[in-house]
Amino acid sequence: MTLQPHTVQSLQAQVTALASALAHDQFDEMKDMLVEHDQHLRAYCAGADVEAVRDELKQLNTMQYDLIRRMRERQARILELMRAQSQATRAARAYARGGWL
């Protein structure tokens, strides 16, 4: 598989697409999107004049950190919901048995 040459703008567009997928709970698609973005980013950095696009790369980096932050927030919310569901299940079982948690 040959990777197409990318620009900082196309890499930024990938991060924007990832953020959109996260916002729409498209978690299955995100795995492949993340792998592809990583490959494209590595290929870009291997051949790019990083000094010439330093400001654009800083913006890309900021976008990536923002996406990571949102992913961690989503993960925390999901874990919280899972704990609440687990607690509710234990309470329902205890109630059904007529006992305590």
C-alpha cells in the first residue's frame, strides 16, 4: 500500500474527521482512522521540512491534544456509566433477594 503525500492541512482534516467520529459515537471507524492518521503523520514527518511548517505543525499538535482530551473525557463518562449500571444491577439483585447490597 502506497501512502499518498500529505500536507499539514490534510493531516489536520484527518484530526477533524476523528473528532467528528468521536462526537457521533463512531468508535468502530475510529480505530482504522487513528491507524491511518498515524501512518500518514509518520510518513509526512519523515520527508517534510519541519522547520518550514513549524506553526502549522504546532496547530496540528494542539488539535491532536484536544482530541486526546475529548477521548479521555468520553472514556471517563463511559466508565462512570458502566459503574452506575453495575451498581444498579447489584442493587436490583439484592432487592430481588430481599437482602442488602
